Amino acid sequence: MEQRTIVVTGCTRGLGRALAKGLAEADQLVVGCGRDRELVESLRRELAGDHRVDVVDVADDSAVEQWSTDVLASHGPPHLVVNNAALINRPAPLWRVSAAEFDRILSVNLSGVANMIRHFAPAMIDRGAGVFANLSSGWGRSTAPDVAPYCTTKWGIEGLSRALADELPDPLASVPVNPGIIDTDMLRQCFGGSSSQYEGPVEWAQRAVPFLLGLGRADNGRPATV
């Protein structure tokens, strides 16, 4: 497969980390970001080569703007942007979720995706190619108690992705992607010990890498599931 530049947000933990490593093993050029400096540095060491991993909070629009400028200068427009970075609320009824916690989840899960699109889409449009794979969730197409803030953002991702699909010129694409149910720290926060019955991030990435690399204009605006 031809080497392509793939941007992955939230690439230092869980699905993002497994995806970054899986893409690198598939000879793709990975450009990623995360908020934890120690985890960023450890992933840098693991990936090595021409891959790039930086400390960036996607909720910070000015930080994303500066990072995108640097990335476009060093690696050019990405072929695929995987908007993976996300937070989940501590399980609780909505009226018991603080305003600060609710706002932080919105800022990462929704505004963070918009920030990435805002600063990478123009270069991708100018080149005439590229896909935004915006990670949604089963809770972006259904609901459950005690995770209303998270559901809110993932339903938002579905709408954002489909609206963006109406705006992007051919052959670019925007696809809301439900990754499925994977045994991650985020899932354990909600499911507890029962999360172990599901596959882990590494096993998931073996399926997700070719799936994501295969997305194109034919998938524009269509809800997808790994």
C-alpha cells in the first residue's frame, strides 16, 4: 500500500495508541498528538523514524492552529485525519454532572474535532484529496443512563460529520465512525470488570487500520462501524 500521512488525535492511550502503532506497522506515516507529555515521549520512542507525535490539547484552538501549521510544513496535507481524542464523564445522572465537567467534555469531544477540521481542511481541499474519520460511538446512535454528556457529544459528532460531508468538495469525505465496543480504560469506567469480555485495542486495530485506510468519497456522510 502506498504510504500516506495519517493524523491521529488522542494517540497516546487506548484506541488512539493502538491505531497509531498499527498504522506505523502498515508503513503509513503517523502524525499524532496527545495531552500527556510522558506518554507522548514514550510513543515517540516506540514509533521512531519519520513519524511525529506532539503535545497538543485539541480543545485549544490556538494550539491546534500552530500545530497544523508546523505539520503542514513538515509533512504536507494529511491523507486521513482520525479525530479520536475524547473524554467521558464520570457516570452520573445529568443533573449531578458539574458545569465544568460537562464543558470540558464538550470542548474536547466536539470543539476539538471542529478545531482540527478548521485548520487541516483548507490544505486538504487545496490538494484535492483527504478523508476525515470522526470517531463516534454506539452512544452516538443510541443512549444510556449516566453518560448523557458523552452521548451528547457523540450524537453531535454524527451530525457534524454528515453536515461536513455536504460541504466538502469531491473527492474529499467526512465519515462518522463507530469504533465498536473495545476494552479500554474509558469502557472500564462505565462497564467495570465486564469490559474484559470485549476485544482489546491491539486486536481492534488489526481490523480498524485497513478499514480506515479504505474510506473514501463513496463513504462520504455515511455512518460507518468498524
